[in-house]
Amino acid sequence: MSDHVFVYGTLLSTIPSAASKWLSENAQLCEQASFPGVLYDLGSYPGFVLGEKRVGTVAGEIHCLIERDSALDCLDKYEGLDEEPPLYKRELLLHPKYGEVWTYTYQGETKGLSLIPGGDYLNYYKKQARHRLFIGSVKK
């Protein structure tokens, strides 16, 4: 089972949220990375979708989890995997340097959702009031 996780949204190390602070205390930032896919604006946070017809690139970071099992349990809860139905699914991606890397992919309907340009949440959220408000309210 992988010790690595790819994050692309509110968990990014440069996002000023309690969740990203939690991740920095429970994982080591390895490097910037990107994977094929698209990011959608879900209203206050992003959703990563693999296998879209309009595949682009999603920018993010790979982190190495310090206590893998407990960290994944916390991340699963943060991503709402215990909700019914869950909006996200934890999946493995293949990275050339780290091998299998966990990420959370959006499982909901995408029709009518806006794409986040260039799959770059870091630049996008700064221009979106709802995202900034959500980030300020995120507790880990």
C-alpha cells in the first residue's frame, strides 16, 4: 500500500487552510507533480476527474504520509468517503518516481460544472470568493 498522496486543492501546502496545515504536520512534501485529468469547480472546492474526453493536466503536490494508515483514515474522512453517497473515491495513480500514489477523485455529475483553467487550483482559488471563504472555514 502506498505511503504517498497527490493533492490538488485545499490540501496544497501553500493554501492557507487548517487542512493543509494538518497535512504538513502529518506528511512530508516530496515535490510538485501533475497528472492527466481535469479539475472542476464544485462551488467551494475542486474535484479531480480522470478519464474525461477533454483530458488536460491537474497540478498539485505529492506528499509522503508519516503514519500512513491513520493519515489515510483522516484524509478519507476529510474527503467525505463516509458520506452517502460519497463525492470522492480514493484511487491509485502511477507516478514514474514514486510508483503508486493515492489521490481523491470526484465521483459526482460534471454536467454544468465549470472547469478550473489549466487544472491549477492554486491560481484559481485566489479569484473565487466562495473558495476563499471555504478555505478559511476548513477545520481538520
